[in-house]
Amino acid sequence: MKPTLKPMILALTLAAALPWSSHAAEYRQVQADQSAITFAYQQMGVTMDGKFNRFTAQLSFDPERPEAANATVDVDLASIDTGSAESDQEVAGKVWFNIPAFPTARFETRSVKALGDHRYEAAGQLTIKGKTQDVVVPATFTAQGKAGVFEGRFTLRRGDFAIGEGPWAKFDVVANDVQIQFRITANAGE
């Protein structure tokens, strides 16, 4: 081999080994059947769990450019499952969610910040029952083949959204803090 070819071969080898972002995956296609939104709260000191069976999510996330990410999640509040049909009917009423007037809850990102080690913070606005609050949602992202999984949890204070009015506005029976947990699976788009 001629001495002048060695630097060129070395440069080509290094260039091939560098992580080029032109083929980075962008996760957009939410897989509802592999996703979940659940919640937990305290009622008379006992932990109660539930979930929402229907929600839609639009997202755009490229791990190479998390600052450009955006997401909107709309939760169908009528799909609540507290484990009791009677409780589901109760929370649909005006005092709790007032679902006839406010059928969905919505979270919209305003910014996403990478924290390192596959951890992120999504700052955005959460709207429930016509009331909007700024929230910061910590999440992790894990690539799994052509899919990506976003998982996280945050605390919602029901009093901030008037969830539980009148005699339920006090927090002696049902606690103010509600833990929201989510797992959103999305496929990479072409």
C-alpha cells in the first residue's frame, strides 16, 4: 500500500464509525394498545388505583434532537375505570370531572429538556375541567427495536383543577395528590 493511501483509509474508517444523525429515528406513531395512563390516590388513608381506557396522543420525538420534540395527549375522561361502576358514574358528575361539559383532559408540551441517561423533562400545560396549569413531567425514553417507550409519573393536585367540589373540596377523605403514571409506546416513522 502506498503511504499516501493510509491517511485516506484512516479518514474513511473514522467517518464510517461516527454516529451520523441523518438516519436518526423520529418516533411519531403511537401504539394505543401498548400504551397506558393510570392513577393512584389516597381515600381515607387507603391507596386506590385506576386507569383511563381511551386516550389519543400525537407526538414527534427524535432522541438526537429532544429540544424539537412535541406532544399532545388527550384523555377521554368518560373512559375512567376506578374498579367500580358506581364510582365511575360518581366521578363523571359535575362535582368531580363534569364530563358532559369537559369530556377531555389535555397535556401539551411547550419544551423538552434532556437530562442525560435517557431521562427528560417535558414542560407543558395540563388542562382539566377548563382550568390550565403549568406542569413539568419527568420521563424516560427507551428504544426497543423500531419502537420507543416513554414512561413517567407526576403528581397532579386535584384542588388545582376543582376535581372534587363542595364537600369533596377538603382533602380529609380523598387526598389532594393524585399520582399519574404513563407508558406511551410509539413506532419510528419513515
